[in-house]
Amino acid sequence: MTKQEYPSFTVYTVEAAIPRHQRAWVWGLGALAILLCGVAAGWLFGQASSHPSVRAWADGGREVDETALLARQEAINRQLRERIAGAEQALAGDACAPAATKALTQGIKE
């Protein structure tokens, strides 16, 4: 019922030949893995539900001002486009010039 291919491994050809404690270890590790996945999922979903926007949506209390959020995002996009244009201009010329260095290191200070 068992075949000894390697000195440190035993290959069982029939499930009933596997020692009971080894089967218990396999089932125990499987149950532990499922438990840890459940804990991780609960923690992740718990963190997501504690986020203010999710809480506002779930509670229905606070209304999100979509126009203000859109205006803020457009302002951020405009600033990023300006910084990208400045970096492209700096890289098109001498990258060691003071103006180029200022354009390339602008976001580091912020």
C-alpha cells in the first residue's frame, strides 16, 4: 500500500493508508487557511465601511457635493498638466539649467 521512493518521503497509493494524524494536519491547515482568509476579508470590508464616503452613502445622511468634487479634481488635473508641460519643456532643453531644475523638482517640496 505504500511505496518508498525517497528515504524522506512516503507515497501512499490508497487514502485509507495515510496515517490519521497526517490527515488531521491537512484538514487543520485547510481550516486555518479558511479562517485567516475570513479574518482578512472581514478586516478589509470593515476598513472600507469605515471610510467617510461609504459611511455617508450607507447612512444616507450626508450628501456628497459632486460639483465641488468635480471642480476640485479638474483643478488638480490642470495643475498636473501644467507641471507635465513644464517638465517636458525642461527635458527638451538643457536639463541642468536652473529653470529646468526648478520645473523637475517642483513636486518634491509639496
